[in-house]
Amino acid sequence: MGYKICQVCGKFIRTSSDEEMCETCMDRDTMEYSAVKNYLVSHQGASMAEIYTNTRIPLKTIKRFIQDRRIELR
Ligand SMILES: [Zn+2]
């Protein structure tokens, strides 16, 4: 068991895994990720601003998905 700081909200978390996020942020992250992913499936080539306008997922979160290579924007 080790301690980490959640990369998203800055809360202290106790974890034995490689996760960099607390459970609350993880749940939200999963929801937000599927929303963005779904949007991209039906709107190929969408821009970050377009995704934000239509899904209301914060730009910060979308940028994180791109950085983590979980989504790819053209
Ligand atoms: Zn958190």
C-alpha cells in the first residue's frame, strides 16, 4: 500500500496499484471517456471545441485523453 495524490482533484489516495486517480475521479473519468469516445465514433474528425460544445466534457479532460493517447484527434 502506498500513498498517492489524485492527478485530477489533488486528493490523497491510498493505493497499491498504478492508478493516479481517486475512485470518484475514476468513475467520472470512465463516464466522460465513453461520452467522448461515442461522440467521436459518430463524428469522425471532430475538433476539441466541437466535442466540448456537444458533450460538455471539460477541455482539460479532453486534452488529458489525448495526452494519454486514449483518443486521437485529426
Ligand atoms: Zn480525484
